[in-house]
Amino acid sequence: MAGYFEGKVAVVTGASSGFGLGISERLLQKGASCVYMAARNRAALEREAQRLNEQYFGRAIPLVANITVREDIEGMIDSAVREAGRIDFLFNNAGQPKTKMTELISGDEFNEMVQLNLMGVVYGTLAALKAMLKQGSGHIINTASLGGLVPVPFQCCYGATKAAVIEFTRCLALEYCDTDIHFTQFSPANVATPIFKAEYAEQLLKKGKTFEEIEALTKNIGVPEGALALDTALDIVFAGIEAQKTDIYVAEAEDLYRLFCHDRDKFDQLTIDVSRKRRAYFEEYQRMLAAGENPLTLPFPG
């Protein structure tokens, strides 16, 4: 749909890196009048907004916000509507991965993931929907995951939150089918973004490290071999949004989802093999941790 983003106002959460930053830049490339970029990391957010504004002349607006805090999200939406007069797109992108032995996950830790990956999406959607209903149009896009489409071993916590995001999005798409308000979820598999260092970064943050220290400590953590380039993933995502699709599958997500739905025996066979490799990895990880060795030197099996 030509010109779908031109002259529009967008809010993007998790916008200081990865998909959120890529989405923000792609929106500006496609002619958005302004993009409100929200994230917790003030230094990275302001640095990236400044970089974009050198090319896009003040159209990138940084907003420091914590999406687990409802008042922050509502304030973010209110600021966009008040300053720009409307909100055409909301990208609920901020989130956190978790790949971990389930017996080591506490109830509080699980609840933190629910607040971040699910309730942040809910808070943003409820706030933006009110504005969009009043203006008569809008589009809300939620970042989900392959882990929400199919079962992934050692990701029960992450997968549960992303499955909820997918169901939430699909329900809304049907509920508002006769309006000009649209809902999309996109589910990536492996894409080359900082998500693969995000879990360790969050652990460091809880230990009191600053965002600047975390960036230095995690700079050498790479992405899995064969991960799809972010620009290629964004091509897929934006084409799906312009077509107003409810579901967008990125990288190998569609093939694995189809396999899960139509050949469960084959899917289970493949996934059980992954599960056993990951079990061996995590057991060695715990052994190294207990021995005072650095488990980050241990290659993750995928």
C-alpha cells in the first residue's frame, strides 16, 4: 500500500536497539512525520535519536519510559497525541527473552516476564486504542516470537508470554474487523539483533551495572549462525503491515509453525533433539558456574 506510513505519527517501544531501532529508522525512511522512540536506556536512546535526527531533521523524538509501569505507557501515548495531534501506529516492541531451566525460574521472575512481555503490550494497546477510536483509524503492531507459535524447550516462561501476545492480537483484529483500526503480530525466529545478549544484560542490570557498563560487557556476544539480517526481516515485517495482515512470520517461523500444525511427529522429533542438547548445555553451564568458571565461554547449542 503506497504511502501507508507517509505523514503518520508512530510510537515505538524498545526503540534504542534491535527491532525497535530498526523499525524507527524504517518508519522515518518511509516518510513518517514523527516517531516517538521509547526505551529505558536513556544514553542509548538519546544517542540513536540524535543520529537519526541528523538525517531526518528532528522527526525522531526520544521518550524514556518503562513499559512495565502503566503510568509511563499512558504518559507516552498522551505525549504523542498531545504534541502531534494523533497516533497512527503503535509498535509494542519492547520485551525480554528467557531461555532457562524451568526449575530455576522463581515465581517472581515469571511474573516479571509477564509484566514486561505481556502487560506492557496490554497497557500500550489500551491507551492507544482510545485515541485511535476517537480519531477513527490506527494500526497497532505487536512483536511476538516463534516461541509463542510453537513449543520451544527451556522457554516455557518466554513462550507463554509471547503466545498470549499472539492471541491478544488475533482477538483484537477480529473484534475491530469492521473499523479502520488494524492489529498485527509479527513472529520472528532467529534475526540478527541484540536479543541474544538481552537476558545476560538484564541480569547485569539487576546487579547494579549501568547501561554503559552493560554495553561494554556484552559487546562480544554474537548472534547464532544463519540468523536473518535485520534489514531483510524488516522488509518482511513492513510489507505485511502495509498489507494489513494480522499474522506475519519472519525467518523460518512460518515453516516451523506449519510443521507443528501439520506434521506433529516430525516437529516433536526435531524439537526433542534440541531439548536434549539444551539440557546438556544447561547442566554444564551450572557446573561451570558452581566451579567459578565463566559459563559464557560455552557455546549455546541453538
